[in-house]
Amino acid sequence: MPDFAPHIGASDRSGAFIMYTLYSDQRSGNSYKVRLALARLGIPFKLVEVDILQGASRTPEFLAKNPNGHVPLLEVAPNRYLAESNAILWYVAGGTTLAPEDRIDRAEAMQWMFFEQHSLEPNIGAAYFWLALIKGGRELQQHALEDWMENGYRTLGVMEMHLAGHRFFAADRFTIADIALYAYTHVANQADFDLARFPAIREWLDRVAAEPGHVAMDWQPETLTAVQ
């Protein structure tokens, strides 16, 4: 199976190539997942930066594209949009080694991606948003911090236990399950989580960062448009 995407965009009915357009907020871990996957696969795309802190994802224009008002959002064909970060990962990585085809391997990858959205993003992701991005967020969310920390550390403990015996999360290789989990885990220290307690996670983070085509969270392609 190739380690690159057999498709690099969409096509209209005439077969003409149409480059993907990704609506994304650079500070969002969910958005970073998609940027990282596209970069890792060498898929060109146009990036539209959506400032969610300024309400740019709640405008009538954006809600017409995604009524849920969230980023990331990928335009896969003219006026056809795909939301939810992990669904987008499966779409862009289809047909590559990043998206397992074996039935068990595929289910294993999905298992960890469900875990990411159920256990990691609501706790570590939420703590990162309020503590690292929102001025005064610690005071505003003081009532939630204890639960975020307790559940976040429990999540990291599950990941640590798995990684103590595995180099990656699914299919014995680097997949989109790793990309999904990496996005918020690699900034957990910015949300008061002490990763020194998790040596297997730290080694895994280094392995992911060493993957060919890896880009940091602040990376952007040349085709960038800002939406305020």
C-alpha cells in the first residue's frame, strides 16, 4: 500500500482537479490533526484560517457550510463539506498506510480515535483551550479544572499502559490513530499535565515527531486566507 495519498484533491464532473480547501484554526488541536495528515501525505491544500475566538465560525456564511459551527472543515468538492476531524482523517488518508485496511487493524484504529474524542479531547483538549488560549480562562473554569485533571491523567495512564508494549496505537505502525492522539497530547504540558510521569508517551511523541513529513502545530501552507 502506498505511503502517500492516491488522490490529492477532488475532481468535478469534467474530471478537472479541484484542490481541497481546509477551514482551520491554527491553535486548535482538532484542526492540527488534519493539517498534519495532509502534510504527512504530501497533499496540497488551500488553508482558510478561521479565528474561532473572534466568532468567525459562528457567522451566517460559515454556518451555511457547517451548521455545527466547528473547525476543522474540509471542502472536498464544490460546495460539499466534510466536518469532524477524525472523519476527515479517514477521508484524506484512505488508500494509504495511514488508514489500515485490514478489518481488525481498522477497528483498532477506530477504537483509539473514539477514545481520543471521548476521553482525551474533552479533558486535555478542554484544559488546553481554557488554560493556554483564553486569557483568564483558569479563573473562568476553576470549577472544571479538578475533573479535567483527574480524567486527563486517567486518559494518559491508559495511553501509557498501551505504549509500554507498543510503538504505536494501531496496526503495529504509524497511522491516523497516532495523529488523532498526538494533537492534544503533545501540548498537554501547556495545560498543567506533567508528562514526566509518562516515559512511554514521551518516547511515542518523539517517534511521531520523527515521522517523514511531520510539521509542527504552527506550520501553514503557502495558500493561506484569513477569516476574522
